[in-house]
Amino acid sequence: MDLQFFGGRGGKSGRKDKSELVQGVSQEQIDKLRGTRDHQDILYDQDIINDYARVGITINKEQAQFVREAVYDFSSTKYEDMRNALSKERNGEQLSIYERNMLNDYKLCEEYCKIAPVYQGKNTEIYRGIQAREGSDYAQKLMNLKVGDIWDLDKMPSSFSTDKSVARDYASVTNGIMIHASTKNLKNSPSIQGLARHKGEKEILVAKYDWKITKIDDQRIVDDPTKSIFEQRLGKDGFYHVYIE
């Protein structure tokens, strides 16, 4: 996807495959220049401008504000609206003006993931909690994966956290899913703590779409009338753990 939202002044890469370009700069070149960054309490418009400039793309203050507002909205109440708009576009459905705006914001979030410094800090894992409600196709699809399979996040940027307790809260419905992602080979995954609405969630916005399942640890609690509640829960935390890298 060639996300040239701003028509920024990017350097020429000499590559013919436009799918590998972000505003005229190859993803390969961006990855050499973007660097890494730990959580920051706050990121200003100038920080976003600097993030783009670091990889050879020029944006102005107004454009930086668009990025900041898109990421903020993603981290607050409009996450589902953005994902639904993208799904409708992929299905070739007609989008309303509101949905088109949500789609543009979502693509700005994905573009920022592609150029911003990748998260690196003291954590060796980041986490995502997913509710496994009865009838959830998404949860069932994930639990059908086996070790060695590739999980592409449906090729949609998704929120993770460096705080395991945050992910556990999101997966709090009985027998929820806990995703453990190794930080050693993150890509397109910046910390957005400094831009997010809920800074305490220590959020990482992940747009890496080639995760490999390395381990599955099913610690869900299955009702067994022949065992006491204590015996049913012994050694189990109630979650379906999926490890990816």
C-alpha cells in the first residue's frame, strides 16, 4: 500500500515496486534510518515532524497534527470504527463520509508505524489481550493456529502493551487469549504512549504482519464436576497463551 497522504518530499529510492515506498522513500531505507525509542510520556508535533525527517520525509506542523490526532483517536474511542472502515474498503463496499475519514485516519496510523522509531526498552515481550466470547470468529481463528503458522494480524495495525496487566484486563472474560510477542525482532511497531489517550496503558502500535507462532500454552479452566474448584484451577491462570516472534 502506497500511503502518500501528504505528498511529502521523500528521497528517490530507485526501486520500481511502489508497494515498498512510503512517500517516495523505500521501506528498506527507512528501516536503516528510523532508529529505536522507548516509551515517552509525551510526543509533540515537532517530534512527529522529526520522526518523518529522520527517514527523509518532510511534513509540516498541520500534517503532524493530523498524525497525532489519528493516533490519539485510535487509542481512545474510534478504534473499531477505523477497523470497520478498512474492512469495508477491502470488501469493495461504499463508505460514508465519516467512514472515509476513519479510513484515512487508520492509514495515517499505519504510515506512522512504518516510519517512526521502533519500540525498544527493558521489556523482552509485549502483550495483547483478546476476549474469547462465545461465537467470536476472531478468537476462534486465532485459537485454530498451530505452532509454526504465520499470524498476520489481518494486516491491520493493532494495539499491544508492555504491561502484562493491561493485556490481562482486555482479555478478562473467562478463558481469554493472551498474546506474547517478542521484542527482539519488532518492526513497524512504535510506542505511542506519548500520543495516546490512556498513557498508563504503555501502548505499542504494531503493524508487523509476519508473526510466527512459536508456542501455545493452554491454561484455560475447563469445568470438571469430578474435581474441586481448587483442583480445576491448580497451576492455571485461566488464559490461552500464544507466543509469537
